[in-house]
Amino acid sequence: MLSRTAARAPRSIRGLATAGLTRDSQVNQNLLESHSFIQYKKQLENLDIVKARLNRPLTYAEKLLYGHLDDPHGQDIQRGVSYLKLRPDRVACQDATAQMAILQFMSAGLPQVATPSTVHCDHLIQAQVGGPKDLARAIDLNKEVYDFLSTACAKYNLGFWKPGSGIIHQIVLENYAFPGALLIGTDSHTPNAGGLGQLAIGVGGADAVDVMADLAWELKAPKIIGVKLTGRMSGWTSPKDIILKLAGITTVKGGTGAIVEYFGDGVETFSCTGMGTICNMGAEIGATTSVFPFNQSMVEYLNATGRSKIAEFASLYKKDYLSADEGSEYDQVIEIDLNTLEPHINGPFTPDLATPVSKMKETAIANGWPLEVKVGLIGSCTNSSYEDMTRAASIIKDAGAHGLKSKSIYTVSPGSEQVRATIARDGQLKTFEDFGGIVMANACGPCIGQWDRQDIKKGDKNTIVSSFNRNFTSRNDGNPATHAFVASPEMTTAYAISGDLGFNPITDTLKDSEGNEFKLKEPVGVGLPPDGYDPGENTYQAPPEDRSTVQVQISPTSDRLQKLTPFKPWDGKDAEGLPILIKAVGKTTTDHISMAGPWLKYRGHLENISNNYMIGATNAENGEVNNVKNLYTGKYDGVPATGAAYRDAGHRWVVIGDENFGEGSSREHAALEPRFLGGFAIITKSFARIHETNLKKQGLLPLNFVDVADYDKIQPEDTVDLLGLTELAPGKNVILRVHPHDGSPTWETELSHTYNTEQIEWFKYGSALNKMAAVAAEKK
């Protein structure tokens, strides 16, 4: 264990008059709900019980976790070992994952959600020509989905944020996040809210359903990685560069099973929204979540967003709840000196390939990366704060003063209607448009592949730079030859002006409209709007007081929405003679397993979306995608078609996967689809956390090679048996027996798993939802 430094006590919260509130006051979680309250007192009582048991100082993240325990007296607590039963304060769902989550909740037969919950329409809006037209088109194309979500939210007492309101994580930060809270959200970038001093964790829809149904939520007790920030950023460096640098240090799996907790003097030197940026992209290192401790920047942001009462209330609990204990210890400590940190550009094809701007030109040339920047894209849930917009606009104004406009296509995706309306009022929006920029809808857009890109043909090798968070192959535009790089909005804007990936604005010059050389000025901006936020159009739908007459709208002939049929329970026997549907080689993210983009429209229709299962994964047999051999017919076909053929012929099947299988998005469709197509087990070198849990929830067996060399030994045309399932127990390995296709001797090896006793019940019942329904039936 590594101790945090005790050299400097946390500074006090400035400028708060706390006379109006006491620690016993009842304070609402937000301005939109009258039924949800902040439970600091109860959480501190839980924490006191845990501290008496553990008898050691606790980190900030541990305090928030253990304060939300369902049973603080009896809960076993060992970092990296125990499974914690937690009671989150709320649930947030984006529209693509909400469809399946709500369909699952409806099948449980409950009258309303037990935990405050919201749905946010941000994923189904495709970027084409610009915000207003793209939004109108999306509302028309997705009407049946929006009607379903709107009526289901009204029926089951959820808040509903209409299309055009903004990206889920920005709406949560602006309205629902507060220091000390525990939120789960059905999107992998839910940790964005860690910038406001809370734990916000991405989950699959089935986990969200559990919490909506008043069940405790289960999480393997994370280890804690401490990231010590010292000094202060300046010039072209921004908060985004902290997480870009960290991703280069840890890699995409270095944070798996851990919470990243930031501390040190540097924490006090930048904005709350900048902290949100860092926590947001913490998903790219596999972290359970990331969090900053409660500080003055958070107070200022809460005040600016109309929540000064929450800031005041939180300050009363700062000393004993909303700060780390002196002497608390981390499992690992990483130090980043902000004084010397330079801008970074990460990519292509993976968010952990970090290159400092001073090395970018030589690195790009050495690797053959296209130097011409075709498109620069700023915004997204990661970087669309008022501060981001003002800093990017300052660079553009400087370029404009020298007669320059963007050399690249330049797009802006505002994170919320509030940010869009505020930058429209304050002039930054016009600055972007005068620069040649295209202002997109308040939605995810190109960041998740919702981009109808027209400037290149599929297969054209090209470079784009964005301020997004993820840059896996084909993610943004569906083109596997696009070299996508992730950077700050400031660097993205500089690249758009120069059109050159090798350009370094710190040292290099540009030529103005008259041919004279000049250097871009360092970006400047403000963290919060001096004249306050303009809320813009009201896009929130509160649930009605009387919900008894509300009818949930699902058309029986819809190709986008489909009621769920429960999966069959396990037959109680070992599995024998299973074919391998595909042995996937290399990086297999949830984008490879269940692509987004045009497939998003089928997120509420399991049968239809299953037609994209593993179509982006590379087959080890032939090096091709979506082309696998049917073991029984000898014919090659797509992965989904072959899986369905096995299912229809009565053959359960397995998938063999590489390392960190299922990294990326929280989408549970990547687990629902193989279950629907007849899958039985997914066997890998290792799993990403959310995907492994999602597989368990749907009754599939996620198993790991004890000896990873066995991955190379097993061949795509072999068949396998899984033995020892009748004695499946926590910590007890399963036996894999392999029958080689070439007639060589049968061999056996061990497979490990991370099941606990309750999760084994999910497998036996066929899914976690089946188990929930069975328990509910017993209570009637």
C-alpha cells in the first residue's frame, strides 16, 4: 500500500454561508425532483461502522463506496476480492441502452422504479448537415423509440430528457451530480460525474434494472489507484492532457478493477468541468470509475448551476465524509507534474497510444500516419464545457485576425442545450460558424459513429483529430482506414487551422493571409460564464402525478422494439461437444462485438440487432471479419448467421477471445446477442469488467484460460466440453476438454472464473432477470 502525502491539509471551502443549514437538514438531490434527498447523515453512519471494523484511514473513494453499503455491519471488505452490495442514489440511462433496460424492467412486473432514474435521448441523432436539420430528421426517424421511452418513463416514474437536450453525462453534471453521491449509468462514460466529487459508474442495463427494482447493486470491491497531481497547467496544456498522459502510462487495461482517485496540490488548480473531462476518459484505461475530492471548483460550479444549497450542505460534511483521511493508502500511486505536462495526442486506433506534441511529427512520419488532417471535431461528452468552447474560440479568433479559416472540415458538438444556448448568447457559436465550422446537434454524433461522413470514400487512408474519448478502428465514421486521434479541443482546433498533424503550436509558425509568419497565441478561456448559464429550450419531461392511465407505446409490428422472452434455464448438466463459433484474434471491443452507428436503431429489438454480433471481430482461422466456417456443413457465412444456424440445429457454442475482451462501451447487447443466438460460454485470456458482468447477467459463462498459452493451442475447428459445471462454485475452476479437429489426442486445461454464489444462481436460472422474477413470484 502507498500512502497519500500528509504534507498539506485540505483547504477550506471559501465563501459559503452555512448558517441556514445544519447537518440534519433535508436537502434535495436536484432542482427537478421533490422525492429524492441527499443522505449524508446515513452514509456517514454507515462509514463509522465500517471504520470501526477496518480500523484504518480510508481514501475518498472508499468513503463514498462504503457509505453506500447495503449492510455495513456484515459486508466483507477486501479490495480486489470482496463483492460489495451497494445502494446507489440514482440511475441514468441513455436512449440506446435504455430501450433494453426498460423492456427488462417491464418484464419484472413492478409498478414504478424504486430509485430515482432518468432517460436521456442523445445516441440516436445522426450528424449530417447541422444541428437543427439533423435533430428534426432524428425525431422523425426515431419517433416510435422516443414515444416508447417517453411513455415508459411517464408510466414508471422516470424523468425523460427529450432529443436535443444534450448528452447524458453533461445533463447529469449540470443537474443531478453532487459530491458524495453514488450513481450508476448505462454508458461507459458515466464516470464523467466524478468531476463533481461523486462515484459514477458505467454498468449494463441489467444492473440498472436491479437498482430500479430496489435490489442492492453488486460490485467487486475495487482497488484504489492514487494519481497525485502537482503544479499547475499553463499555455496549450489542458485537463484533457492529464488523462491522455495517464492512458499512455497505464494502457487500456491498467485501471481494470480499480477506482482512480486524484489528489495533491494540482487538484485545486483547475475547473470542475475539467475534472469531469479527466474522469470521463478514465473509462479508456478500464477503470471502474475516477473521482476528484470535493473542492472549491465544485462549489463554484454548483453555485453557477443553481445548486448553492447543495454546495453549502456538502461543506458541512467535508471534514469527516467528503475528504480522504490523512494516512489513507493506495494500491498504486502515479505522479503527474502539471508544470511540465505538454499537450498529448493519442492514437491512432487505440486511446492509450500517447504521443506528446513535441514528438508527434517525427512519430507520425516514422509510422506512416497521414499528416493531412481531414477533419477536426470538438465537443462530445468529454470536452464540451463552456471553458472548452471559450478556449477553442480564442484560438479561432487569433487565426481569424490573421485572415485564416479552417483548412480541415471543423465540427462542433455541444454537450448540452444549456452550453449551446450560452455560447450562442456569448458569441462563441458565431465564432465557430465564421471559422467555417459546422455546429452539430446537442448529441453524441460522430463520437459514437453517428456520422454520415461524405468527404472520403470507405477505404481511403486519412487522419481525423477529435476531442472525443475513444478512437477504435472504424468507430467514428465506419472506415477502418481512418486514423483517428484524440486530443484536447485546443489542439484539435490548432490542427484544423494548420491542416497538419505534424504542427506544434508551441514552437511552429503559420502564414497569415498575406504570407507573413506568425505563431498562434496561447488559448484563453473561463471556467464558468460571467453572465451565468442560459438554460435554452426546456427539454425535460417530468413524470405525471397520476400515471395510472398512461399506456406504454410498443407497436407489435415494429422492427425497432420487441418485448423480451425469458431465456431458458441451464439444464443442470456439463456441456459437451460445443463448436467454436469464432476464435477472435487481437483487440475485440464492444464495437467489434456489437457495432454502434447504423445499428443503434435496433437497440430495442434483440432479434434484429443480433445480426451484428461479432461482425467486426477478426477470425483467427482466416484473418477475415464476419466470415466463419460452419463446422457441420463446411460452409462459410457471417458470424450471426452461423451462430443462429448452430442454435436452430440444437448446438450450443462458445467463443474464444483474446485479452481485455469486451473493452469499451457498457452496451449489454454485446452479451444479450450471443445468448439470443445460442451461445453458452465466452472463453478468453481476460475480460473487461462491464462486459464480464453483462455476460453473467444474461446467463452466459465468462471463463478465462488459467494458462493463457492455451489460447494459441486451441484451434477454430476444434470442439470442446465444459466439465465441472454441476459443482460450479466460487474459486473452483472449470475443466475445458478439447477435441482437436485434426484427430490428435484430446487434451484438458483449467478455466478460471469470478463468479460468487449469487451470480452462479443467475447462470442456473438462465439470467439474472429470471432469478429476480422467480424471487418475486415466491413473495406473492
